Amino acid sequence: MNAVDTNVLARFFINDEDDREAARQRPAAIAALSSVVFVSISVILEFEWVMRGFYELSRKDIQRVFESLCGLENVQIEDRGIVLTALNAYQQGLDFADALHLARTDFCNTFLSFDQRLKKRAKAAGLSPTVETPKA
């Protein structure tokens, strides 16, 4: 089994016709993802950042890409259930990284953060652990 990085996922899922190097690499990425591959949580997190920050994909498109990735039988995703839980929270308005942080800490009582937007959105979505502001 091979592990893939963010660039391979980007070349597979995003057809960037303006980037010659990406176009040249795309067939190799397609071939790589036709075999059994492993995708780590860190690659998942970085891939979301690349789709949002570099390619400027919408939340809806990012959601679709991740759903497609999770649906590929030959792709083994580290902690797939956690990624799916994070995608659900992302769909409810959380930032993907925040959603992933919460999903990975579901065994904790609270998630301490100064991010008031995260606290508000997590509460509205009924997610756990509860987000609380650290107290001095």
C-alpha cells in the first residue's frame, strides 16, 4: 500500500488547466488513486486548506470532494469515522479544522478555545465536547 500526499489528491480531484505542471501530473495521480492508498488525517487537513485557500473552492464543492474521497473503496483514510464526523460538523457551518479538532476530542468533557465563533457554532450544532473559554 502507498500513502498519498495533498498534491496527489489535488491533481486527482482538481483539473487545473491553467497549471501545466498540474496537467502533466494528473494522469499519474489518477493512476496512483486507482490502487489501494492511505490518506492520513494531516493530509486531509492540508487538502482542505489547499482547496479553500489556493483553489478557492466553495464549501459545497469541498464537501463533495471529501464525500467522493471517502466513498472510494480503495482509499483507506486514517480515522475515517472521525473525518466523516468532521464533515458533518463542517456542513453545519464549522471551519473544517475546528470540526476535525472537535471530532478528534469527542472523548473529552470540554474543548478549550478563545474562538467565540467556534463556541457559538458548535453549540448551535449541538456538537460535543462543549467548547468553553479558558478561565484565568
